[in-house]
Amino acid sequence: MEHLLKTHCNMSSREIMDSKNGVSTRRMDFRDPVVENVCDKFLRRSDVGYEKYGRTLDDERRGKHKDLLGYLNDIQEELMDAILYIQTAREEMMEQMQNQRMNIIGQNGNDGQHYDSYDNTSEY
């Protein structure tokens, strides 16, 4: 019982409210801060979804709010968006690299005109 009191005293008001509403709490130790950051993002993403839709993914599945085809459609749309984000990021990176290259050329006293005919972004 003493352990439970210590745990309860160390809980934030949100954690106490969550525990009363059936939300489980787990303390985890991370050896890798990258993994910890990803887990934090998953939790925040879950909170956003819950605030937006008023239910968890588990509630959605158990309540049959969406069928398997609906989940597959969601996955497909998310992956299509991811590909668009990848392409946009690649184009942004290429533009930044090109600008940096032209700045270096300019610092060396060159106007860079003979580089204009070479376009290496077509592969991206």
C-alpha cells in the first residue's frame, strides 16, 4: 500500500484523471533518446486523435466504426502523403544545396553562369 501511495503522490493531475478514466500509466526507462522521442510523439499523436475523434483506435476497432478496408484505405492515403512529403523534402534539400553552392561560387569571385546549363536536379 505504501508503494501505491508513493506512486499516486508522484502522479500529475492528468495522470490521476487518466487513471480514473481507465487510462493505463507506465513508467519506462530509455537508454536511447531517439526511441524516447519517438514514443513521446506516438503519445502526443494519440492525444491529438482522441481530441479530434473522441475515441481511441481501440475504441474505433472494437466499436466497428471502420472495417478492414477502411483501415487499408487510411494506410494507403498516409503512405501516399508520405511520398509527397519525401519528394518535397528532396526538392527543398536540392534547392538549399544549389543556393549554398552558388554562394560559395560567388564568394570565390565567380558569377556561376557557366554552371546554369548543368542541372543535376532532374534525377530527383
